[in-house]
Amino acid sequence: SLWGATVITNLLSAIPYLGNELVKWLWGGFSVDNATLNRFFALHFLLPFIIAALVMIHLLFLHQTGSSNPLGLNSNFDKIPFHPYFSIKDLMGVILTLMFF
């Protein structure tokens, strides 16, 4: 972990003007130590939850406003609301997935 973090973060030092300062900021000092590895582990743990939350927000906005309509045709007459119809369907899919896996 120590050498992996050292090598990967040192790749950022190739960025002109900002690289060395960016590496020092990521390390929290002048070298990789225990605090740096703990920070990277916490980020590694939290990142999937952050991504899942962003995906859920994206889907919420997508279902509220709809996707792009390049032709400008009004097709609202054949739409059904997302909630409760598709919400229940998605919830059942999640429950079945959790039951089998």
C-alpha cells in the first residue's frame, strides 16, 4: 500500500506548476505515511456510496424532466408517472436481488 500510494501520487507531480503542491496536499506532508493511507482507505470506502448517491440523483432528475427531445415532439399523452408504478417495480427487483444473492 505504501509504495503503491507513493508511485501513483508521484504521477501527479508531472503536472506543470501544480504537480508538486498537489502531491504534498494529497500526502498531507512531505511523504506517504499512516495518515495518508488511512485517508485513502476512507476515500476508497466512501467513493462507492458517493457514486451511488449521484446515480440516484441523476435518475431522479431524469425521471422528473425526461430525457432530451431533439425533435420537439410532445409525447406526454402516452406517459405514465414514474411513482408509484415504476418505483414499486424497481423496489421489487431490488428485494428479489437481495433475496437471491
